Amino acid sequence: MSSTEISQKLWNLCNVLRDDGVTYHQYLNELTYILFLKLSDVQIQKKSSNGEGFSGQIPEEYRWETLKGITDNKEMFDRYRDLLANISNKAENESIKEIYLNASTTLRKPVNLRTLIDGIDKIDWYDEDDRDTMGQIYEDLLERNANEKKSGAGQYFTPRPLINAMVRLMAPKLGETWNDPACGTFGFMISLDHYLKERYDYVYSSDAKTRKFQETEALSGVELVQDAHRLALMNAKLHGLDSKIDLNDTLTDFGKTLKGFDGVLANPPFGTKKGGEKPSRDDLTFVSSNKQLNFLQHIYRSLKKDGKARAAVVLPDNVLFEDGDGQKIRRDLMDKCDLHTILRLPTGIFYAAGVKTNVLFFTRGKSETKNTEKVWIYDMRTNTPNYGKRTAFAEKAFDEFMRAYTGGIAWDEVLQNYNGEIDHAKRATIKDERWKCFSREEIATKNDSLDLGLIADDSITSSEDLGEPLDIAKAALQELENITKELNAIIGELK
């Protein structure tokens, strides 16, 4: 059975629970609790570098075989609730403790728990030769949940085609440390690990020390929302990672400990901090109530000052043009980093319709000033398809941008032939009306606004094309203005 078929069966089980008042988002949390028990008995989970799986780390009274062996529905339900309440205290494994931290069930009817457990137990779970099957199933469930607008989970999910493009252009390497300070369900780091496995095949070709570093230390994240944090932990586990994923707030003093990374990939939350208050950490030079501006500062400050550390960050349009602290932060970014590329993303690819976003690509310099000489901007927004259910957003959408960014390397060649170098001379040879270059001096004359590079919108007819109708409209407006003046004069006389 394919991973898609399995995820569809799991998703269909949610329909059984609708009469129990369980939402899609609650169902995914509930499914996570139960799947973790099932997967503790799946051999694929025993293939980590230290040779250990989950099964020996879960208390015997809570293991899958014990739970499903209880024949009475109410007794099973009581054991399940006892599990959720106490497994964090009884288990020795930290991941188990974190996944079940403050866990509780949204199920009300014991028969529905039986339906879930029986349905999951009947599924032919995996192909032993496919290490990633379980991870693919879980990611598919996360994506289904994100696309279900009522779940509200879209804010924690960045479209996979965008994630994969950002990862490929960052060209991560074995031995590097990467972080996502607002990691949602850990999608960026999962994609990065997949990239490393494709490019370097480190699972089979590397020594035990390298494998352990990649599985436990190379990738990390921070998530503020507990439910999303739980899903991130599970997602990492299912992909063979025991990464450090903190349940915390990057914009508090905790964020000051996040530094010295080789790279950052992130899609920080949009909007202002709750209540409009400013972040509690005291090390940000320009403190704002705008969360994206604070995250941007944090990100470029968290990179190594070695001239190689790099980041790709999704940010809304307001970051490009906001005055005051926004202008100061952009200037500081261009001083401390080489902000070499901005991608103007199409609308409609995120859960909130109409949100206009961009990806900023930059490399931390060794010095504190004059690191950005020119910024290349690609317009992937104007005169592009309206992405949605009818027109799927796929990786092929990045074909031309990929070629421009790399100076001529196509999407399907990037994995083998691109190492992350930015060659401005090669970029200049790309002939594409969407691809424009702005010097640092030119940007300075625009008050350091980066709201640049958008091409003419074909849906807006130019004044030259309007011809006679435009002349008629202008004449009518002039006539209306004359009448208004006459009426004002009459009113003045009456007074």
C-alpha cells in the first residue's frame, strides 16, 4: 500500500469522529498520540544510528499490543486516558515526554477510540525498503490539515514546493548547523535533511559519528505553540531525526541563546505581537511590535560571522517598505549581510488569501558594514496564474527563477551542480524581464525601500491604450470641477 493510500485511509477515519465533536486539527493531535504507540512496534523506527527504537522506551502498560488487546471499550478508553495523563512522568525518553506533555483526549465516546485503533491496526504500514514511508504519510496528513481552512493549521505550514526551492538554493552541507526559529511542524529542516540524504547519502556512506551528528545536532528549531511543537517532534521522529526542538519563544530572552548557525530557513509568523507589545529580549538593536522585523533581526544576528553563513526567510511585503524601524532594520541587514536576492512570491500560495510575501536570501558578512553591493529581484507575482485548487502550486513554478538565481542552472540540475555560490556576472547574462538588479546606492535613494522589481501588470490597461475614452473621462472630470466651483460660489453668496 502506498504512503498516499495510507494517509487517505487515516484521514478518512476522521469522518467517523465528526459526531464526537472532533475537529480536523484535534484529530491530527489525537492521531499523533495513537500513531506514536503503533509506530513503536514498527521495525523502521529501530533503524536509527544508535540501534534503538521506541518500543523499549514506552512503559509496558501503555504499549500498542497491550492497549489494543483490551476487549472492553470503556476499559480501553480509561487506560488510554491514564496513558495521556501519566506517560510523560513514567517514560525515560525525552521525546516521549515532550510529545505527551499536557496531552488530553478530545474523544468522548469509547467506541470511537476503538474505531481508531482497529482502523490503524488493519493498515499495511510500510515497505521495509523505504525508510521515508512513515514520514511521507505524516507529512501528507500535515498538509491535508493545513489545507483544511477550518483547522487553522495553515499558519504552521509552508508550501512544500517553496520549502524545497529555498533549501536547494541554500545548498546545505554535511557538518553544518541549521535552525528554524519559528519552525511550525519542522518542514524546512525535514526538507533539508532529505536534500542531504539525496546529495550525500549520509545514512549509508558516512561514519557513525557523522550520522549521529546529522540526526541529533545538525538541525534544530523553536516553536511557541504546544500543539504545533508536538507535531514537529513527531514529524522529526518519523524522518529518523532526534533533533532539538524547543517549546519556547524566540523573541524572549531564550532567543539570545540561538546563535552561531551556518544557516537559517524560516517563515516567521505574520502580524504584530499579541497586544502590540514589544519583544521581551533586550539584545535587539531596533525593537518593534512588528514580529517579522524582530525575527529578521534575530535571524541575521544568529548567523556565524564567517562570510559563509546564509539564510532564506519568507516575509510579507510590509517588511520591504515599512518606515521608521523598518527602514533602519533593512539598512542594518544590508550592512551586516549580502542581501543578494529577493523573490516576490505569487499571492494565493499561503493559507490566508491575498497575503503578499517574499523570500529574502542573504549571507552574513565578516564585517559589520557595506556587505550588500547589489540586490537582484525576481518578480514571480505579476502576470502569473492564480494558484489554488484549480491550479496547483508545484516545483516547476520555480524553473525560471532557479535559472536566474544560479546564473543558468535549471531546477533539475541544481541538486547535482549548484554549491550555493552567487556569481553576479553569470546572473547578469540571464535575459528575463522579471529579473532586475538594483545597486546599493540606488536603493539608498529610495529611502532603503526594497519594494522594487515588479513588472507591468497586463491586467491594468495603460493610459496610451485608452485613447478617446480617456479624453472623454478627463473632460467630464473637468466639467464636474467647474460645476463644483460655481456651486461653492453660489453658496458663498447666500451666506
